[in-house]
Amino acid sequence: MRNAGRPGGFEARDGYIKPGQDIVMAGYAGLAGTRILAGKRRSQTEAWFYPGFLQCLDEPDTYDTMAWFKGQEKNKDCPFTAYIPAGEGGILNALWDLSGSYQAGVEIDLRLVPMRQVTVELCERWELNPYRLFSENCILAAADQGNRLVRLLEEAGIPAGVIGWAQNGDARRICHGREEAGYLERPQPDELERV
């Protein structure tokens, strides 16, 4: 993804991010990685958790975030100004790339990130960071009206939430509620590599 298009080797992309815009996440953080982990360690997972709790891991997603965003790009009244897919390295890597590609600072509240409880529980059990876990079918976007974008996504059956906002400068601040957790570090390997 990185090349000589922008300072720091980030790829130049269409669109823009300006201070004050909302950062919206579409899809569930780490769910794709959770499915892979549970599949590789099925017997352990089933020993730890009630089968009904794990049922969502066997069900395919009913939505395609990339197809939805590509379809909206063609609309005159497009509800976002920039977006980037998450994947390997989870949403923290995607946030790094979003900020670098559009040369914008961001402040993100991790408590607002859409995540299934099964991801939280399995990551706790295996001591993994769910925010660095493979997040296919998940997109981060910038929007002037984040709540409107969330509503449109939810109407299409895609889980979404406003998780932060863009700010001046290039700082990538991470918060957990009212507590500042620090600054986003350079991309780390995906948590799947640790398993």
C-alpha cells in the first residue's frame, strides 16, 4: 500500500479529509481474524464457550462494505469524502494508513469501535489485541456528517459507528473514553502471526 505518492511513502488517494470531520467505521473490527482463530483452535474454543455464543463465527457476513462504498462513490450526494479498507494488521493499521494517505491527524476512541463480543472474549483468552486483528470487510471513512453515514450504512445492513474525528496536524491520538491512551504506533504485525 505504501509507495512514493505522499510523504512517508503513503499512496496518494482520491478524496480528502479535513479537520472536524467524523471518522466512521463500517463492519466489525477483528471479526474475520476471530473466525480464523476459532477455526484453527476449534476444540479449545468450544471447550471455553457455549456453542450458541460461537454461532456467529460460522455465519457469513450478510453485507459487502467495499461494494457499498464503491456504489456510493458514484452518487452526486456521496456521504463520505475518503475511505480506506482495513485488513491485515486490523483497524489500527488502517487508521495509520488513513491518516498518512490523507495527511490528516485523527483522534479515535477505542470504546466506540464496532466489535462483536466473541472477538473481545477470544482475544482476552489468547491475550491478543483485537484492534490489531485481521479485519476484512471493514472500512474506515471520513464524513462531514458521520451520523448520517452511519444511518445509511445501517439501513444497508452494515454495522457502523462514529469512532472519532479528524484534526489539524498529523498526530494520531488514541483514547479510551475520557482517558487518553497515547498515540498510535507504527503498524505492527497482525495478531494472527502470534498464534
